[in-house]
Amino acid sequence: MTKKPKSKIDKRIVKQQQLVARVSSLLKADQAEVQALLSTPLQQAVRINPLKQDPSVTLDVMQKLGWQGSSIDWCTNGYTIDSGFEMLRDSDLARDGFVYIQNTSSWLPVVALDPQPGETVLDVCAAPGGKTSHIAALMQNAGTLIANDNSKPRLMRLQRNLERLSATAELTLHDATLLARKLDGQLFDRILLDAPCSGEGLINLSDPSTLDTWSVAHVKRLATLQKRIISQAWQLLKPGGVLVYSTCTTAPEENEAVINWLLRKQPDARLHPILLHNTDLKSGITEWQGIKYHADLSGAARILPNTDGDEAFFVAHLVKDASVTTES
């Protein structure tokens, strides 16, 4: 007798059980607690864009609009939104690019990258442009910033966002798995790889539809893709350069396992700890489901699901050791 296909509701229930079990194992927490954490709404914050005008002027306008919040000391021009979110979101400031509203977790990869004016920087998977514009702001639009994406519609959206934010970047439309060949001859001081991922940090169990694209099989397929992309990015990094790898997912297969693979494959790869004051960063893990990872992965940073509404994120800061000679 042929079994009837499961309904969408049944599939979502199975996926929810799988995800909660995996995150419970990762957090070493009770499943009921994890269920509550994964149902917590994300809390938005605001980054003032210094490329438009003096941030103090923008801050004064925000306050007049009814915004209230406090500065986030580890992110220049970053602020919480304690009240006045709707007014700020719907304001001319947001529409015209004077501010950019994001979850604070999205700032961490760029802060870890620490791009400087005059450098050559690559954003591998750049659309829709929040992180690219943040990089441009820290570079003060001085230097070379290349923003790549493999989708023309997303690249057009990226272009519109960068124009709105007065951020200067050269846009390229390349498959990231072929990037080293496409950008042959170019090397970069710093590279951000905010990799395509399963987006577990964006799943909210109070909205079951957010589970629809998630599955363990999808996580594993993405891990294969992420390894291909980080290998390409590594080839484009100058000796002594910095590569920051990030995802908005909790899955170790897409996080520590990818960096572990790179550390084993590239003798010139070094993982440097991410140290930021007044942040609730957790260490990367060194073992998952019986598989042991490189000991240095404890220096990677995780933002885990929490009651503050932070988006789950993983960030690794890698440096190409200039003293190591590798075969081309």
C-alpha cells in the first residue's frame, strides 16, 4: 500500500523537531528552552551612515523623530532601538540612506574584518548590500571595494542600495565557485565571505513557514558549496591578508566544519580569535556528532539564539600566513 505524502503541516512538525533537537544538542539545553529561544522575535538596531553626513547630525534628527536607544560600543555608529522603531523605519532617514536598520549580529562580520581606507577589499556574496555599505563606511569610500553576487536581480538591488547609501563599490556578476578564475590577477587585503547558508538564525518557530526551505539535507548541500566558495576566496587573498567567513546559521556543518576543512587543506591558514568587549560571544565548537575539529576553532565566534532577539551568527577571522610557501 502506497503511503500518502505528508501534508505541509506534518513536514513542518518533523522539521521543527529536527531543528530543535540539533540546536538543543549544540546549546546543551533543554528542548523546551530551545523551543522558546527559537520563537523569540529578532530585535532590530540601527547603524548611522557616516557617508551621508556627520553622524551627530543624524543622531539629533533620530532623537527628534522619537527614537530612543543607546550606543553599542563595539560598533562605531551602531545604536539600539529601545523605542521609536516604526517612526525611524518609515522616516526619510531610512529611505534616503542616512541610517540602515539591521540586527546587531549582522555588524559583527564587518567589525571583525576591520577594513581600512586605501585597502583593496572583496565582498564575495554582497547582495543586498548592508555589509557592503558598512565596509564602504569604514573605508570612508577610499580604496578599492569590489562587491560580487551571482544573481543579476540581486546585484541590481545591491546597486540601488549602495547608491542610496552613497557607498562606492565596483560591482561584479560572477559565480562565487569560479571567482578566482574570474578575478584572475587580483589579490585583496581583506575578503568578506558572508556565505549562502541555511539561515537558521532567521527561522522563527512562531511562524512555521520559515521552516519550509530548511532541512538537514539542505544544510549538507550548502556545506559542500561553502567549501568550494571559501577555497576560491582563499586564492584571492594576499599573503598577510584577512578573510572573514560568516553565516547566519547555527549548523556546525556550515560553520566549524567548513573552517576545519580549510585549516586542514591550506597550510598557510591561521584562525585568529575574535575578541570584542561587551558582547555575548560564545566560542566555536571543536566537536560535533562525534567528529573532532581543529582545536583553534574555539577561537571562532558564535552568537547563539537568545532572549535578547539577537540573530544567530557564526564568524571566523582567518589570516593568510605570509611566511608559509604553498604550491600554486
